[in-house]
Amino acid sequence: MPSCLFIECCPYHWENFPVWVNLLGEFGYSVDIACPDTPGHLETLAMLGKPRLPLERLQDIAFARYDLVVVGTLMHPGYNDLHWFRPLPGLDFVEKIGRPSISIVHDPVQWNLRGPVETFDARHPKGWGTLNLFRDHTYYWQGRRRRSRQWSREGGRLVLREDGRPLTFFTTDRGATWRGPNGMALRRRPGMRTDLDRHVRSGPHAIVTLSRQAADNLRPRCPDVAWILPFVGDDRPPPAPQDGFVFAGSIDYARKAIGSLLGACATLGPDESVLILGGSRYANLADDPGVGRLMRDLATCGLSDKVRFSGYLPYGAFVERLRGSRFLLPLVDDRISAGDYRTRTPAAIPLSLGLGVPMIVNEAIARRFDLDFMVCYPGEDLAAGLAAARAIDDAAHARLRERTRQAAARQHAHNRETLARVLHRLQA
């Protein structure tokens, strides 16, 4: 039996384990998992009946005994908060292992043609954050939101313009560190390999993304990129619905259409509410910045009784509770640039496909990801989507479930065909 080592260096993304273990298992692979020891990782490993290979002792693993290594989250040096990832799962890390590999790119934006030319750990008055200087002379500075941002450099001087206001930095060590106004400082991150195409051509390595749009976006940088959207199918008859409208995941105002949710909650009937499933690991949910803000916004609007919170659930319990929902709310739309849903698949899609739970989804997202059979709403009018879903009787809902399962069968066939092609190339 061929063997695979699945490496997940993220302090999250434990939901990767079941889907890739299931998909690789269909090709006869036994899968070991190396990951951090967070409760989420440990609970998901226990659900799968697998021990944890300690990520902190990764160098002690005998890589030679594995036929394949899968890196669950490939990181670019321009990502935020890289100190969370030890070791850092970049291309150098993969090539050092020296085994046939598949590396998964979750968010392709920083790997494509707009990738940063330089990346810094940068201090501003609110703290430290990533600073990326892009090829088109725009930049991103984590924690400093500005509409218009341009950079230029001349010799030992770097100028960042924020809405026309210049911030000038100086270096005395050839750009390793920079000093600016008001205690601002930049520290250049050590270079990491970012050439995906060279990585694929350097040996039996493959790059995989999670959507066709992401693969199209990366193709100028890596012509051989493939896309797979794995999920775990569940053929059991659905339970009687416990919850009508469910949002599954964390509350993030930058990446989710929370404004649409607040507007829609005002239209719910006396006995209706939205369940936030999971949402946070905080024991006191109100202490979570995103959940706490949502609770305050609901209270301000007089809608506190319209949103319920399950609190954190282990992944197995999370999935079981989700099976009993009537509709799933992705809460994403085209306005949300932080999530970049032009290329990045909303996490609700594999949950919907795997469990057969229909979604109420923004129509632009539905068109982009071939979900036109779902309940759709225009713009930010989630209320219209809830109203359309409310009008669907049990027979129509059963037909919607069946169309969701048919879409899942098509996606699963694509997953198998694509992974078979990738494995054949790696083994050639």
C-alpha cells in the first residue's frame, strides 16, 4: 500500500484532514498526519482514529518511507503573521524534504503576477504587521487601511504614500532595515523561493489550488497547476432539519458580508433566527473580537434574538449539526476584497456539496462557481434570499438537495480524474 505524509503547519485548517485522507484513500494511500497540537487538530485526528506526528519534531520523521508528501497549506513569504507557522511551509521546505509532493495553495493572490517584490515586518503606531511592496508600485500594510497607496524608492530612501501623504524611510544597511517617522520601522524578511513553475519543473512536485478560478489566476506563474475541491460525501438520509438558516465558520468582518446578515436579520419572522455554527474557540464568545462586535451590532439594531451561537464544536460534531440545517449561508459577495472570492472558493461550497445542504448565495458568486441552481440573491440583499428560501416547500427543497448532490458527483469525478493525472506524473 502506498503511503502519504500530510503536513499541516497552520494553527488552523484541520478541516483539511478528513477531505484529503478520504480522497487519497480512494487511490489506496495510507495517510499519516504531522500537525500542531491545538485542540482542533487533536479532535479531528481523534475523529479519524489517527495519531499525531509532532510537527515540532518534523526533522525526526523518516521521509524516505513515504511515497508522497502533501503540504496542506503552502505559504508565501508575504502572508501575514508568519510567526504562527513553525516550520514555515514554503517551497524551500518542500524541496528540502526531497520526496514527490503536492502543495496546496489556498489563496493564489500573492503568488500571481501581482506578487510582492519585497516583504517586510513593519511597525507602525498600532503595532507590527506585514508590508508588501507590489510590482505595480502599490502596497499593502497590515493594520493600516488606506484607499490610495503608492511606493517609490531612490537609493537609501523609501517613500510610502498614503492617500497622497508621504511617509519617508531611510536605510543604512542596504535595505535590511528602515527607519521612518513616529517610530515606524521596517525589517526585510529573508528571501524565500516563490517560483512555482521552477519548483514543479525541479522534480516530482505538483501545485494544486482549490478552484478553477484560482488555477486560471496562477497559470501565468505555473502552467501545470491543477485544481481539486475535495470534500467528504455523506450518503445518509438527511435528518429532520433542526435549524433553518446556518452560517458555519468564524465571524470576520473583513471577509464576510456581515452587513448583509444584519440587514437580513431585520426581516426575519418572530420564530426565525440564524445559527452561527462554531464561530469562535473563545470560552466566552463575547471576548472574541468578531463575535463580540456582531453581538454589539445586533444589540444596537434590536436584533439580539435573531442570531444564535452554538459556540465551538469539534469538527465531527460541527459536521453532524450542519447536516441538520435546511440552508447554509456562505456570507460572501463580490465587494469583499480581503477574501478575494474572485479566485478563492468559499469554504461553504465543499460543505454544501459533501452534505447535500443547499445554500443561499450571492448571485455573482453562484455564477462564478457554477452554483446557479442554489437560492440566489442580488448584491447585498440577503433578505431577498431568505424570503426566496422561505417560499420553498419540502418537495422543492428535496429537489434542491438532489441537484446539490448531482453537482457533488460531478465535482468528485473531476477530483478523481485530476488527482489521478497528478499522481501519474509524480510517479513517472
